[in-house]
Amino acid sequence: MGRLVPAVTRALDILELFLDGDGSLSAPDIVRKLQLPRTTVHELVTTLSARSYIVPVPGQPGRYRLGVRPYQLGSRYAEQLDLAAEGQQVARTVAETCDETVHVAILEGTDVIYIAKVDSTHAVRMVSAAGRRLPAHCTSVGKMLLASLPESELSARIPDDADLVRMTPNSITEPDALREALAEIRERGVAVENRESNPDVSCVAAPVRDRTGRVVAALSISVPMIRWSDERRGELEHLAAKGAAELSELLGYRSVA
């Protein structure tokens, strides 16, 4: 690995300061926050401004905001993103950590479609495939995605008189019961499926967000009941949330927490 270039590192440190605060900074602000010499900050600010990475704030002499160049770079990055490919990469990392089957799915109508999958190496594991479609209300990924919808959109997809299919004896088949489950999911931030699509498998799922903060997918971990327990569920909920956050970051999402 090559040597880091100090001047480039400092320039990037300045740009990253704009991720926080009110969106504008002065040279003294930068000096104070980064503990850099005033002359160095002046040279870096002048260079970044000349290349349109930052621009003067109209009517506020000495203050700068982000220019058009970071937006152009971000837009270019967003254009080249492939949710399925990025999801497969993160799913592989999560699966290597827990050695269980990991899926990434999207919502289409009232169904989920699995767009990425990495298998467990255990002999006993969930049998599924990327491209498979299942009723959303019977899966952890689906319930996570339904819970993320605005109420009006949820009602349009699943009205009060909806006939919800039963895949196992544990499947939720009443819209009112589903709404109660979704409310709990919103509060907890993770979804759990208790043998609702497969009588031998339980799952946990967490939301994946794009750069605007919108939930665009969900990442789940599926576990045969012979390896399922309350303790294991807690571990997997944490791991699913961590994997979903990593995928969200790849999609450009930045948590405000």
C-alpha cells in the first residue's frame, strides 16, 4: 500500500467537515476544527474553491459551502450502483460471519423478490434462490418493507378486506393483525419471521436505505429451527442490522445518528 499524501488528506478532511453543521464554514472554523495552520487552510481553501469543490456563500464574506463538483461525483457514483451486485457482496460478508443463509429482497406489489442470496455451509439450511417471489406478509424481509411504507401506500396494497394467503399455520392472515405486527417492527427497527413462510425456518431482517433515506430493500438471515433460540435471534438481529447499514452506506445513505 502506498504512502498517504498529507495535502490530499487535509483537503478531504475539509470537504468532510461539510457533512455536519449548517452547511457553511469559514477558514477560522476549519482551522479550529482540524487544528491546522492558517496558511495551510488558506491554500487548501483557495485550491478547492478554484476547482469548484467549495464556493463562497453569497452575502457572507469569508464563508464557503459545497460547490457543484461533489454533487457531480456523487451523482456519477449513484449511476453506477447496482443494488443486486452490492447486495450480493454484503450478503456474502454477513453469511461468512454467521454461516447462515442471507438474502436481500425488494418489494413488488404485495410480494418480495429476492435479488441476492448467499447460502449457509451447513448441511441443514434454507432452500431458496435469487429471483424467487413470496408473499411479503409471510417473510421477515417483506414485513420489514411493508412496515417502511407510508400508511396510505400500505392501505392501497393491503386494504382492510385483503385476503392474505396462508403459507404455514403461523402465517398472518388478518390485515389488522398484520398492521399490529408492522407497528412493532417500526418501533424495533428489525423484523422477525417465526416459521411463517416455511415451517422449519425462522428469519430476521433489517431495512436497507438509499442515499435519500428511503427504504429500498431489506436484508435477512434465515435459520433452521434446530439452530434457532432467543439468544441466537438477538445475535442475528444485530448482525442483520449491521449488514443492512453497510449496504445502505454503499448506496450512499448516511445516518444522522
